[in-house]
Amino acid sequence: MKKGTGTEQHGTQLVMPENQLKDKLGRGGCASERVERAQMFIDYNDIDFVPLARKLLVLLENGVEGAKDPDLNWEDAVFLMLYPAMQLNAQGAMFQFPLISKICDVLVNFLEIMEVFNQDAIDIVMAHHDAVQHILDNNVRENGGELEKVMYDNLVAACNRYRKKYLH
């Protein structure tokens, strides 16, 4: 289907987006060796993610402080927190910290829907920060134990309470 064209379905015009990744790779896909090599890197890399993750946590803290600035526009304020959260989400599992990715996925989703930046929102962002800090301090790999499950469930519940209270 050509870019910008659509098809009628139940009276609604559907627009097919460009497949930019496919355009960059070409029509033949990736060589299986490349895919295997990339997967081996993910599975067996020995890069120490902890120092980078700690720097991203500092950026998240700075983002919370920056977002308190009344002169900063809303999109910039959210981006200050969203960038480190997205990086932790994207990189956690790749460096054998899948629980960091799960927790930061919740945080990214929260930041994307957040409409009111108040003390409740700050508490939720910082609770995610503290959870990631706990994982790093205790070198929690995989999905952790019961404590980490409860921690994750509480973060999800806090985000849900915020949604119920502030989103209309």
C-alpha cells in the first residue's frame, strides 16, 4: 500500500503509516547471523549497567526538581523525567535487570498520562526511583522475590489511584 493511502473499513478511513525500519533495512530483512549475534550480545554481555543506571536515576531526580519550576512549560517538565525513565525501561532487561524495565515501563506510562504535577505525582515518580535504587543496591536480577513483587504491585496501584483521582 502506498504512503498516505487508506482503505475503507466500517465507514472509517484507515491510514497505513510508513514502515521506516523496513525502509532502512530494505525489503529482504536481516541476516539470521546478525539477529543471532545481537541476541548473544543481549544474553551474554558483561557491561556493568549499574553506573549508567545510577546516573539515569540522578537525571530522574533532577527532572522532578526541574519539573517543579513554574516557568518551565509542561512538555519540557515531563520530558525531564520521561527521558531517564525511558532509558531505564529500554536498557534494564538488555543488561539483565528485567525488573527495572518493568518498573520503568509503569513509570513511562504514568508520565505519559500525567496531567497534574502535584505532590502525589512527585511521590509516585520518586517511589519508582526508590524501587530502581533498591534493585541496583541489592543487585536484584530476574524478577526478584516476594518483596520486589509487592513493590511492583504497589507502584501499579499508586498509578491507578492517581488516574482515578486526577484524570477525567
